[in-house]
Amino acid sequence: MAFSPLNWFWGLFSLDIGIDLGTANTLIYIRGKGIIINEPSWVAIEKRTRDPIAIGSQAKAMVGRTPAHVVALRPLRDGVISEYDITQALLEYFIGKAHQQSIVPLPKPRIVVGIPSGATEVEKRAVFDAAMAAGAREVNMVHEPIAAAIGAGLPVNEVQGTMIVDIGGGTTEVAAISMSGLVVSRSLRVAGDELDQDIINYIRNKYNLFIGERMAEKVKIAVGSAFPLKEEQTIDVRGRNLVTGLPEAIEVSSVEIREALASSIAVIIKTIRDALDEAPPEILADLMDSGICLAGGSSKLKNLAERLSSDLQVRVWVAEEPMTCVARGCGLILENIHEYENFLVGLDREPATRTLS
């Protein structure tokens, strides 16, 4: 990154921001203050004009309850922008909310935003343009697994290899990192949203009951698991009976929900296996000591670390506050921009890549 005296001058006064622009949640980190916003990535819009009516938590509360002229949606799918204008409105709202932390007008912020490691040039351009249009002075991007690894405190600048598995709402990111570079990376569009859909499909096929995304997410959080629990649990599930068309409540067990989630979890495990298979032997030897770190909101699925440890024969552990790792990583990059410069992704360049043999 070329040094700019003007950018340096404005940087003394601006409220620089790290953004985890997630499919499910958006987190905002302000340099020197930490994470000050953690809200769902939902926007409620007026159908005819497409003007935003509510954003964040307010919009999510409207899901499934809106009148005919209003629709609540998420403008990001599978970790990338699917609704450009609405994503811009989302970013403008959160950046404006961040600027409310100051009592005096401030210059436009410098932003570091996480993107999936498998993002295309078009997808990266959409994130860059949306952030600039939302009021950024400068936009830097970083691959989400790199940001998650930095936020989790992994030694990304050392020779010793480490591995991060960031399971968010839209994507699962797998990366082996050494010497400030990606050694191996995988980006899989199977994550929390797919797990919710698995539950919806299972309940519909087995019980002829149609449930919404919010109910599926509630079930996943309450009784979802990747490995048998010490004490299996049950939960009441409410929805619409597809035969009678009437409201109905049924009781399902954690055993059934684990069965529903099995196929998607198997795909995630296979992706991690493929990454391990591609990694050099020296990295695998390092992982025998350091283990594999899990980050992202969906890594909190009960007994997921135990399931991965059993299948992969490597210690797997969950980072502290896994949902905030990407945002904290973006913030740490902002505060030490020159130390982590090699990890930044431009529209016409990739981050440094190390190949070990």
C-alpha cells in the first residue's frame, strides 16, 4: 500500500472502522473502542420504491410479519452481495450509527472489510463499491479466514503453521496460514443458513409441518448438535400443517435434529479433509501441536469441535467469542495496518501466498 500523506493526516482524526459484513450478522469495530455494533444483516424495504423502512434488529423482528407492501430480506447471500443498493443502505446505516459515537463531525472513515476467500473479482468490486458509496474514504479488504485467525489470536506471522475454520451464516472458510500468507484455503457455501434449511426440510418431510427460518434457527441453537449429547433434549416446534393448513406444534428431539444436520456437517468435514490433504507435511506436523481453531457463529453448534476431533484425528478447539473473530481481526489490522499489509486484498491483487515443501 503506497503511503499517502493526505490519508495519513485524515487518519489522525477519522473514526476508522473494521466490518464483518456477514450473511447473518454485521459487526462493526471502531479503532480504539472495539466492537460497538452487532446486529442482524436484515433490511425491511417498501416493495414499490425499495426504500429501507428498518435495518438490523428492527428489520429481523419483522421477518414473517410484514404487510403485503413490505418485505424483509438479507441483501447478502453466501457471504457476498446479492442486492447492491440495499447493501449500500445497510452499510450507510451502520457507518452512520458508528459515527454517532463522536460528538464532533469527523472525516470519512478508512474501512477494512472481510470477504470470503473464494470471492470473485465481481464480488470483490461489489463490496468495494458499496463501502465507498456508503461513505468510506478508503476501503481495504481481507479474506475472512485471515481476519478470523488474527482475531482469534493465532500466530499468523510466524513460521509455525496454523489452521482456522470460520463457519458463518453463508460460508465456511478453511485456511492454513504460515509466514503471513495463505498456504491452503477453501471456501464452501455451506454454513449456518444451510443448517437452518436442513431443519426446515426435515420437519416438512417427516411431519408435514412448514416452519420459518427463525423457528429453524431457534431449534438449531437450542437442541442442534454434531455429536451425541450427554443428555438428549427436546423442543416444541411450531408451524403450519401442510395437510390441514392449520397451526400445529410438535415435539422434536436433539437426536432428530442431529440427523437433519448430518449431511451438511459431513460436507464441511470433507472440505476440511481436502484442505488437510493438500497441506504440506510440515503444516500437518504443526497442527498436531496447535490443533484447528473454529470461529464464526455456527461454530457454537453443540459438540461440533468434538465431532471434528473424532473424524479428523486432530485437536479442534473453539476460539473465545467465535462470532466476533472476523470483526476483531479487521480491527487489529486497522490498528497495525503495516504489520498486516501483506494480507490486504485489492481489486487487482491477491495477498501474499507462501508455498512450503
